[in-house]
Amino acid sequence: MTTVSMTVNGKAVSENVEDRTLLVYFLREQLRLTGTHIGCDTSQCGSCVVHVNGRAVKSCTMFVGQVEGADITTIEGLAKDGKLHPVQEAFRENHGLQCGFCTPGMIMTAVDMIRRKPELDRDTIRHELEGNICRCTGYHNIVSAIEDAANKMRGGKEKAA
Amino acid sequence: MSMISYPFGYTRAKSLAEAQALLAKTPEAKLLAGGQTLIPTMKMRLAQPSQLIDISGLKELSFIRVSGDAVVIGAATRHFEVMNSADVKRAIPALADLAGGIGDPAVRHVGTLGGSVANNDPAADYPAAVLGLNATVKTTKRTIAADDFFTGMFETALQDGEIVTEISFPAAERSAYAKFRNPASRYAMAGVFVAKTKNGVRVAVTGAAPCVYRETQMEKALTAKFSPDALADIEVSPDGMNSDIHGSAEYRANLVTVMAKRAVAAALNG
Ligand code: FES
Ligand code: FES
């Protein structure tokens, strides 16, 4: 057992863990943040994507020890003061989910994508979704949702400036 | 609770010196350099190290620097940093391209150059660039030429306790990388890195055979004439190529030619 400390969704946490614990299990089973999903054991599906220090990572492919001291954001940390994040809002408006299993990973991937590339076209979005699989194959509306969110977030910034 | 079905120890090294000391004390330990290949391998129990020493956080191994006409990249540098580096894009755009095509964005945020090269997965992309550009691998003990580094499937010239610290990539006059991805796994079924330098052309192939290798007949033909049609009469032998449910050896041999032509065409356009 080792003690790990980090910030998760703005809150400091410190827990005892087995060395072999993967980040996704730490989040789901120890912190009970079950919004982050596990859809495969081959690092392919992306349903486990969270942000570590602001960057999207696959939490099923990291040990919890690797994020010692890091700042973690999960899907539970996106909405602020009861208000959905613009990407969450866009998924709702564009019917970007069917069963919803892939959605947390899609949304965390989309937030990271829009941060890196505010000017997104549909081709780029599809390319960037390389590591996320939607078993319901609802890609069309997922792409629309991300495109819509990117446009709105860009608009918001221009107005604010 | 963990999804890795057996227990093992994990230590995060705070410096290269500490990593070396830990490795000397526990020779059975394996280095964790990002883990984007190692962790999936451990899930399938294809690797079962009893102890991991994590070197992925070592700042001293995370850098990109230009030195003469070479780009020197630290072993713990993320693929994401390489693909976006203005220095890499200027000096060796093909290398930035290759890094940008590894895995997916989340994998590129974590995976490292040193990890990819030391692991020498037969379908990894970086070994093709190292061999194609005639790079030099620097370790805690010595420097190793690319031609001597990759020795077989998942095998390299690295000895016990030796850690890759940086790789120096000489810039080429022209270079490009083309790969054909397995439609499901997205790993390269054949990837070809072509580099034209003043000392001739090098052609390195990954994905098709058990280990990255040079296609010397293509090198000769392309040194004489750097154009895709210089490869028209070259038959790549399927002997020793990988053969599985995704493609026969003959199919892969053909892919090598197709990817080589594409890489040469891209190098000419780049
Ligand atoms: S659960 Fe992480 S990629 Fe599938
Ligand atoms: S909405 Fe069902 S898996 Fe994507």
C-alpha cells in the first residue's frame, strides 16, 4: 500500500492504494466517481478519458502512482454551479448520445480537443476522435455536437474580448 | 480492484540517478516510460514485471533541442510535444508527422519516445524514424547507432540496467513516413520511413516483419533516382514477413512497396 495525493475536480484527496491500481479504478471504486467508464481492456475505446493537468488521457492506461500531485478533472467536474459545460449542453442539444456509455469519454475528449484547436472542422473532429469508440455508432451527432460547442465557445470568447 | 490481475510494486523515480540506483538494486524491475504499450501488455499478462520504476516524469529527460543539423529529443518527451515542436517541424517535418500519427490524442499525451524505442514493438512507428534517419541512441552507458540498436522482436541492444536518455536525429534533405493502419487496432500493418540525405537514401520498414528493418534494394534504387517509379521493378520478398488473420506475408510485402511509393511521393512534395 502506498499513499497517493492529488486534486480531483478541485478537491484535495489523499488515499491508500495498492501499487497496481489503475487510475480509472481509483476514480470509480475508491472515490466513487463512476461517470468515468471502462469499455475495453485494450486502450482503444476512450470511455475512460479524464484530464490530467488539463490534458486528455486514458485513465485505464495509467497507474494511480503516475498522477501523484496532479490536477485531475473527470466528467463530474465539468458542470459549474449546476450549469452544464458548453460541451455537455451541445451534446444534449444535438442528440450526441444514445445509450450514453461512451459519452463521458467523448465529452472529456471534446473539451481537450476544443482547447487545443478552437477552429474545428468536421474532418478534424473525426480525426481527433480516433481513440473514442461509440458502440451505438452515433458519430454523426457527436461530431455535430462538438462542432456546435466549438462554435459557441469561440463566439463566447470573441464577445468577451 | 485494479484490472491488473497480479500484484507488483511501483516506484516513481525522482531523478535519472535514482532510477539507475533502483534498477541496480532490483534487476528484475522494468522501466515504465509512459506505459501506453506496457500497461495493455500487462493487462493481457504478456508481461508480468514484479516491480516498475516510473521514469516518465523525469524532467531531465524531457526536452527537444537543435544541435547543428540534428534534432535531439529526450527519452521522456511525449509524442504530443514532438508533433507540435516548431524545431522538429522545421528540421524534420516527417518526424513531427510520424509522432502525430501515433495512437490517438490521449495516448500521445502520455506515450514517450524512449518508451517506444526501448520496447521495440514490431508495429511501433518511432523505430522506423530512428532507423530511417540513421539516428543515434544515447543511453546511461554509451551511444548506439540505429543500425545496431534494433535486434529483434521486442529486442534491442540495451543491456540490463541501461536506460535510453536521448535520441539524436540528423535532419534529412527530404523525408516522409507512410503507414497503412490495421482498420481495427489502428497499428501499422506496414509503415515505411524514407529519408534522402547527402549520403544516399535510407528506407526503414516497420509493422510488416517481426522487427523494423531496412529495405536495401529500395535504398539503392532510390539513391540512383529519387522517385516513386524507381521502385516499380522491385519485388519485396514475403519471406519472414508477419502473417496473421489481418493479412498474409504476401499482402504485407505488397503493402511495403505501396507505402514506400507513397512516402517517396510525400517526401518530394514536402
Ligand atoms: S477503457 Fe480506457 S480505452 Fe477503453
Ligand atoms: S451512445 Fe452508446 S456507446 Fe456511444
